[in-house]
Amino acid sequence: MIDLRSDTQTRPTPAMRQAMANAEVGDEQEREDPTVLELERRVAALLGQEEAVFLPTATMGNQIALTILGERGTELVVEERAHIMVSELGGAAAHAGLQTRPLPGRVGRLSPEQIHAIARPGSFHTPRTSIVAVENTHNTSGGTVWPPDELRAIADTAHELGIRAHLDGARLLNAAVACGVPAAELAAPFDTVTLCLSKGLGCPLGALIAGSRDLMHRARVEKHRFGGAMRQAGIVAAAGVHALDHHVERLADDHARARRLAEGWAERGLPVDLERVQSNFVQLDVDALGLSIPEALERIAAAGVRLSPTGPGRLRAVLHLDVDDVDVDTAIAAVPGALAEVASVR
């Protein structure tokens, strides 16, 4: 079975497992784990921020960011299909007491004009806009990438209006590789940024939040409050250090394979929007084939390929380090064949 459901399906490589086995460890909660401290130092530098905090998950990182940047009863602005909006169980309200205001984006991207138009200073009746959060790459839009100038413009506009800016950078290194710019160029304009290790980087778990020293001091408090403080966490942090050394540049391979998969499916008549294939995602419009999501998934799985839903009428394939060129060739042939009864394929 070729598993293209998500880049979270990766398993640690033998070299990563060896690095984990050999890790120096200590009590992470007491900031005595040398491998965690090394990972935090390296990610802070990578993202152009003063300090970083190691966490179990990127969702926890986003929720901590909203908690330390906002204020109860104020407003969070986010693109209407961003991960914070649709996949974090209303955490902004539950944890930070924020009212969320979703805005329609263009392939997941907001504009400075939209922020200017809706920013509220607050009054006796209306909440103050306190945070703008953006996602790069944008998951549900198909792994689409923010141009660096647009990303900076959003953060600059927020700051001009007295609003804090958070970057959900779960796949930020995919964006950096796709744009050919340092990750710090994308992350530095923001007050806080999260980075996930368990997606394209192939780690078994882990994420980081980064920002100023003052904000990261508060982030460590919230980390403890969220139940995220750990003990000998260097065993998993070592996977992150290994990934930074060995799995960043190879993200370009995932992007190239995604492009080849998308073009192969399109050539065989499947409805794929090639303009949205900007990183390691490929979206397949099954509505256009007259199929339901369950039926399409069943047909494709029977052909030896696993995809996942990514919104109404759409499936996604996500390329990652456990998928090689032979797998891509197989998927190019297998999926159109599985859908041949309803698709105009050749």
C-alpha cells in the first residue's frame, strides 16, 4: 500500500533511530536536557527569532501563541479554512477566550487590504482585534505557498494597526524550499511562529514555537499549563536535530514528485488543479468525477494507494520521505485506473 494520506505517515529512518538511541538526555522540564536545548537553539536561529520552545505538537504551539499574544474577549483574525480555524477544535475560544473572525482567502492567503478593512480598535460593544494568524504552507488549499513579500506585508500591516501576528508554520520549511529563501526571511516578521517536526521532516513527534525571549518565557509557562512539560525528551528532540541536518534540502524531492504525480494524473484525464501544486500536496476533485468521498477512497485503496479527504469533494495526496519515484510511478498508473469507470482517462 502506497500511503499518500499525509506527510505525518512518515516513520523515522534508521539513521534517525540511531540518533535517538544515542541522544544525551536530562530533565527537560528543568531545562537540563542538552539535546532539547540544542534543538531549541538551532530552531530559533533557523527562524530568525530570539528563542524557541520544544513542544509535543504544533497544535499546542498554535494554542500557546494565541494565549500569549491575545487577551480574553478580543478577536483573532484568520483565513476561513486555516488549520487554526477548522482543525483545532475551537481552541482559540476554549483556551485563550478569543472570538475568531474568519476571512475568505485567495488559495489560503489574506491581503493587507482585508486586514485594514476589518480591524477593530474595540469599544463598549465590539471586541478589539488582537491577533492575525496565517498559515504557510496552507494545508486545505493544497499546500499553497505565500510569496515572501505578501507574507511580510500581512505582518507589517498587523503591526501598523497595533495587532500581533502569528505564523502557523507547520510546514514552513516546505515553503522556504519552494520559494528558495531562508526560513528566517519568512518567519522573522512575526511575533510568534510554530514549526512542526513530524510532517515533512519525518520525526515521530514534536514541534517548536519561537519568538522573543519575553514571549518564550510566557510560552514555557503555558507549555506547563497545557501539560506539555516533559522529562528525558532529548530522545525525541534528537530526531529533530537529525532532521535539520538531513531532511530539509530533500523536501525539494517531495515537491518534484508531487509535480510529477499531478501532471501524470492530469495527462490521464483526472481533475487536478496544477496551479495549486506548489509544494508536496496534490488535490484531486472527485466531485468532478461524480463520486462521493467514501466511494473514491474505496476504489483507490483497492488499487493499492491511500489518499485522504481535504474538504468537500476533494482528496489529497501528500508526498513525503517514505515515498520514492517507483511509488509515484505506481500511483500515476493506479489511481486513474481505479477511477476509469467514471473518469475520462487514457
